[in-house]
Amino acid sequence: MTEKSKKLELFYDMDNTLFEMSKPLVGSYSGKIGSYGKVNGLTNEQIIERLHQEGFFEQLTPIQNSPTILKRLDKAGYTIRILSQPMINEYCIKEKNNSLKKYLPFFDLRKATYTFDKYLLANNNRVLIDDHVHHLETWQENNGIAVCFSRGYNKSWQGYKIKKHKEIFELLEHLEKERI
């Protein structure tokens, strides 16, 4: 097995994993994030309305040092892909791509996939790093390796977790040793 073939493929979620979405959403309403997708004091309709506003996704900024970590992973030989669930409107994907170009200029946009069914890309050499328990569960059910990016609303996840992006290196080393 060559060094490159030992490497796992990494699929990173964008919203609340690479880019901070909760704070801009909450800040616009002066509420607090409760469970996933819920902001205290707001209806689902109000949240959805905000997520459909032009400019919302383009204003998002990276969480912690995510661009630096992705660049290090890229230099280490990992295949990095973005796997994000879009809003159905004329702005979302364009704005997400603009954010990727701005903050991850080394990233090839052809490796970005927007889908509601992330699990369709799962297999035993692919790692999904995501904050959404449903996506992690369906990824794992389809033989993928699921890693939760820890947030206040996903504490129920019982599998692999990271709290900071830099923790992915140690976890990947562990996962690759398991595969040998």
C-alpha cells in the first residue's frame, strides 16, 4: 500500500464546522442557540427567512484556524472535499463558493459538493467532519467514518469528536493506524 493510498479522504461540512454560522444568525436576532437549528425565541420560519437572505452565507467567517488546518492537511497529502447542505435559493451556493475562494484560496472548487444526502458519498476510506448528528449517523450507517465537530447542540453524538480543528491530525493518525 503506498503512502498516498493509506490516506483517508476528508469531507468537511461548511456551516458551523468550517465557518461560523450560529453567531451571525443569533446576533441578528439577539437570541440563543438551543438544539440544532433552533434559536430561542424564534420560529423556524424566522430562521429560514434569515438563511435565505442575500449575503448571509458570504458574511460567514472561519471557525478557529480552519483555513490553516485545511492547508496543512492539503500539504500532508490528504484529499480534502467540502460537503455542504445548501439552502434552495439563488444565493447560497454562489456565496459559499465565494467564501471558499476568499478563505481557502488553495482549495479547488471542483471538490465542493452541495447536497441534502451527504451519506451517498460515504465509504470506508472517507471521513466526514460535520456538526449535524443526522449527517454523521447516516454517513456512519453507510460505512463512512464520522467525526463530530463538537458544538453545544450535538452532545448526544457518541462517536469520534473534535473540539478544535487542530485535533484532526491526532485522530487521523489513530484512524490510519487502525486501517493497517
